[in-house]
Amino acid sequence: MKKDYKEYIIYKCLVCNRSFILLGEEVKHDENESKYITCPYHGKHRKIIVTGAHDSIKECMKERSYKRDKGKIKQMK
């Protein structure tokens, strides 16, 4: 069975200028049920754009730099 979508999709909210990642299966499921996607930080923001789509989470993390701090991964950029 071949997938015609990427596993992880990166979105950016145009109102608060924050980025977030969603699973491709969840996005496809919501589209089939005629639901829309909103910003997870502020639920009323509906102006979002797709900035990237990748097959693995490591590809998503290459765009920014991360550092391990006391066992937790923190975003530096």
C-alpha cells in the first residue's frame, strides 16, 4: 500500500507567527470529516499555511538547531 502524503506536515500561524507539526494521517482524517485546522496555541487563529512536509521527524528537526539540556531537548533557533 503506497502513501500519497507525507508523514509529518509543518504549519505556520500567520497571526501569532508560531510553527507546529501535525501527523499526516490526522490531517487527512480531519479533511475527510470536513474539519479545519487551527493554531494549537490560540484556537481562534485559522490563518495558517503549510511550510513543509517530511517523511520523518528527523527531517523536520534539521531545519532548526536543538541542544540537550539536563536530559531535555531544547530549541535554540
